[in-house]
Amino acid sequence: MQFTPHSYQRAAIDALLTHTHYGLMLDMGLGKTVITLTAIKALLDDWAVAKVLIIAPKKVADSTWATESQKWDHTKDLRVVKVMGSEDKRRQALAADADIYIINREMVVWLCEQYKQLPYDMLIIDESSNFKNPQAKRFKALKKQRGVFSRIVLLTGTPAPNTLEDLWAQVYLLDGGERLGRTITAYRSKYFTPAMTNGHVVYSYKIRKGADTAIHNKIRDVCLSMKKQDVMDEITMQDGYIS
């Protein structure tokens, strides 16, 4: 099938090609997957990257990316392997010659343990809000390896599912703390105040007045956010893009 991008999809593709570290915060159904595959294809063709690692929720890792790559004429020749299943199968997949290696988020720590330095130059984190917890092992494992990637892309429709605190870890993976601070403590101190406390223990935070605007302004140069209502006039009943 031929892919003819809407103007907002073309803008998103151009952003991924122009920026080495970028976040696409697009509603489900706006085509994050085909947008990203199109950018990957262009980067591979230009020798800008050689090996791409995609981390995704298990069901998405198992079906969506491989299926979507085969759906479009311009991406069906991409060599995609899934690093899933038993440990033997995962090791065989890692040894395969491919363009794109897909792994589910639960295997991130295992993957990072296999290499002193991950052998990929582009990282795609599909549903990056799964990396919102800076104390999680998967975040810590990627944090140590983020410097090996020349390009990093975050994909999500819900970057802050509970609170804007959720943004810090995700944005850190993009810029190493340049925009929102080097630590979650510094981020909270600047943009939040304690809400529920018990002595010196803080159980929750509330955002300072005006801090939401300040946070969004800080990251707007490395993130593109779009809702369905923003581009509704471009979406037709015939569109079948998988998010």
C-alpha cells in the first residue's frame, strides 16, 4: 500500500529527520508507527543510522511494528526481527542481521546486561510513559546506555498520565537532564510543592502556579504534541493508520 502522509504526518516525519532526539506525543490513531517507520527508512537509506532498537509494550512489540512495516510499499523491505520468546530465541534474534530489533519493555534490563555498550545507534521507545518512573530498573538501565545512541525517539499519546512529574524521566532520556534538570529532586523543587507530607517524608506533590506552562515551554523544541481534534479536518474515514 502506498503511504501518502497528511501534512501533520509530514511535519512529524520532518521533525524526526531534523532532530536527533525528539518526542512525538500524538493521540492514538494519528499514525505514530508509520511516521516513525518512514523516518527510519529515510535515515537508513542515507546511512545516518545502521541499527535501530525499538522498545514497546509486549503486544505492540509482538505484532504492530512488524505488521505495519509490511503494510507499506516504502517500508516492506525493512529487515525486522523480534527479540522475544525464550532466552535462546532472544539471543538468536540479537545475532540476526537486521535493520530493526524489537524488544518488549520487560526485557530491557536483560538486554542491557548482554552488552557493555548496546550495538544500536537509534532508539525508539514506544509508549515512553512506561519509563516515567526514575526508580524503575528499566529506566536506570537505559539511563546508563542513552549516550550510545546518536538518535532517540519517544512515542506516546499520554506523556503525563497522572501528573507532570511523569515527564521528567522521559525527557531525561532525550536530553540527559538539560531541560528539566539533572535529577527528579531538582525538577520537583523547581516546579512543584509538597502536597501530602508526614514530617520530612513527602507522599505527593502539587504543581506550582504557572509551572505547567513553563515545563511545556522548556520541552517544546524537542517535542511535538497533537490531539485528534487538532487535525480532524485531515482525517477521513478511509484512514487506517495504526498508532
